[in-house]
Amino acid sequence: MQLEKYSVGVGDRFGRQAEAQLQAFQTAAAQGVIIVPVWNKSNREHHLIGSEPIAVRRAADAAIQAVGWAHSYYVDADHIGLKTVDRFITACDFFTIDVADDIGKPPAPGAVKAFMRRHPELEGDVEIPGMERPIPCARADAEQAASKFLRAIEEAGRVYRRIGAAKAEDSFIAELSMDETDRSQTPLELLIILAAIADENIPIQTLAPKFTGRFNKGVDYVGDVIRFEREFNDDLCVIRHAIRQYRLPANLKLSVHSGSDKFSLYKPIRDALKRHNAGLHLKTAGTTWLEELTGLAESGGDGLILAKQIYEQALAHLEELCAPYASVIDIDRKGLPSTTSVNGWTREQFVRALRHDPSDPQFNPSLRQLLHVGFKVAARLGSRYLQQLEACKPIIARNVTRNLLERHIRPLFLMIPLC
């Protein structure tokens, strides 16, 4: 199974928006660019919602049939490890192996020396085509990087083999996620990671490194865009070199996690993809849940009332909701409106505060981030929330499709032909 050049991870917390999401991909295909959808949901999200991986598969299959999608699609076991992978094996054909927790843990005795014996090419300056200057690689630096990452790659190998023991190796796609860590990986570290992946015989097709800057949930990138662009280009060069050097899959590409709403990065990413003729996997995840809320508020009446109540409960349980996402949200608590204020809002005021339009003076990024992690509130509402989604379905579907197409797919893949 080979992942296509361009793919987008789409979350669908409550399993009701797959058809609306697919309409965005249909439009892109009609304009000559095939981007394949990957429906992703993590073990944590399943736990909070009370769902099972098979529900994601069924929703995706039903949408494919209803819309008449003629291309590939996948279901992702998102951010899984050895303890959580088993429940996903039957339903999924894409596995995001998350080893961030093992980064920095000491490898087995002798592992670093054995790695260096296997890779004498990692001593001295390493010439990488496309990079402005060679990667300086003193033996001590290489050993330090290997010591930091080998344990994580060994764990990834164990997870991959666990999946491979239950499924045919040509029936699923493997991604390696290393983004949820404290700092970005250098080109030398990325090269050592890729060499270790090859040693473990993991045929990964996408790699999610940690990039410089902040990738907060549901809002734009916070950081130095020029530095990100340089780093992204270097990463593409390292991957292209490693494919040849270590015989990794030819379609190996970068994966950008928490990639939704990173509007300031889309042009630099698009330019880099065109320059290197490279692929991309972009994960948009929880954006669809926010479009459900936007659609509820825009519908007015009971939909608006429910949206306000969800905000009220999210504000009341702020600590609980934010704790698991502390590394990917920056909420100014003083900027959060009171429930009294929100209860007095019109539907236009609620929509303008929530919808990600940085040019709108009423847009409130703190409110948006709180609601992004507040899907647990809607999950507690159970059938009441799901019934309101059905009642407001046309408006919600329009928001879901427009968000995915106009804010993500078009600026990244359609504005300038990539190849």
C-alpha cells in the first residue's frame, strides 16, 4: 500500500461530517489535484467521545459510497503506541506511531557504538544536495543525537512489528510522529533518525518532526516564518538524501501535525513542495469540530443556545479541558469573555468570535482554542448534541466543506500548480 503524494488528515470527532469533508476533496480532484483523505482519531479522543475505531471506518466507508469518491482513502490510528495499538488493528490501514515519550531515554548498552559502526558516513561533514552548506557532524555530536533518539526508534520498531504480525505488511501505511517534544530536530538529528529507522526496517511513508515555533490548536503559527521556511526546506533535502542513502520508501514525505489554520505557513510550504517536487501530509484534525460549533451558532435558535451552553461549560471546566493540551494551546484567560457576555451575543457575534479570520477585530483566538479542546463538553451532552447536528446539518456541512477547501486545500495545493 503506497500513500499518494498529497494527503490531508481530517478529524471528525463525532463521525457526522465525512461527506461534507469529502466534498472539498472532490472539488480539488475536479480541478486536477488528487489529495486523499485520511480520517484520524486518537485513542484519547475515542476514550473521551466513547467511540471505537470501527465507527471511524464505517463513517468513512459510508461517505465514500454516498459521494462517489473514486480515489484512495485511509483510516488512521492516530498517536498510538504499543499499549494502545491493538484496538485499532482491524479498523485502520494507516498507523501514526508516536514515540515522543521515548525521546531522550537512554538506549540499550552498546547501542550507540553499534549504530556508529554501521554508519561511518555520519562522521565528518555530510553533503546534502540542496542545502546551502554541509551538515557538520563531529563524532561526539552524532553519538549525542543517537543517544537521544535510538530508544524511540527501537520502540517504533516494536510497534510496527506488532502491527505487521496482525496485518499483511503491504496492507497498511506507517507514519512516525516525533512532534510532541520540547524542541525541533536539527538536520543532523533528522538524518540520524532516518538512518535508525532504516536499521529497524520500518518502511515509514510519512514523518512528523517537531518544527520550530508554536503549532497551537486551531490558530495560526506563532514563530519566525523565515526560519520555519529554511528548516522545512532543509528537512525536505535530508529526506530526499536519506531515501537514496538508506533505501527508505521513495514516497517518504513530511507530515505537519496540528497543521490546520497555519495560514502564514501555507505559502512557504507550497513553495518548498514545488521547489523539491515533494509530497505532504497535513493534519487538520479538530478543525471540523469547530466548524460544527460555528454552524450551530450560525443557525440561530436552539443551535445558538447549545453553542453558548457548550462555551459556558468549557469555561467552567477550563483546567480539566486544557491540561492534556498544555503544550499546544496558549490561552489568554483575561481575553475569555464571561458567560454573561456570551449569553447576550447574537449569532453573528458568536460566529465572528469563533471563526478564524485574523482580519476580523471580533475574532477571539483564546475562545477558539478553548472550544477546540472543549469537545469533551459536547460528548457529555450525548444525543442532545448529535440531534442538534442533524437539525442544523446543511449549514454545518457548508461550513465544514468551505473551511477545508478554502482555508486549507486551496492555499496549499490549488493556488499555484505544484508540479
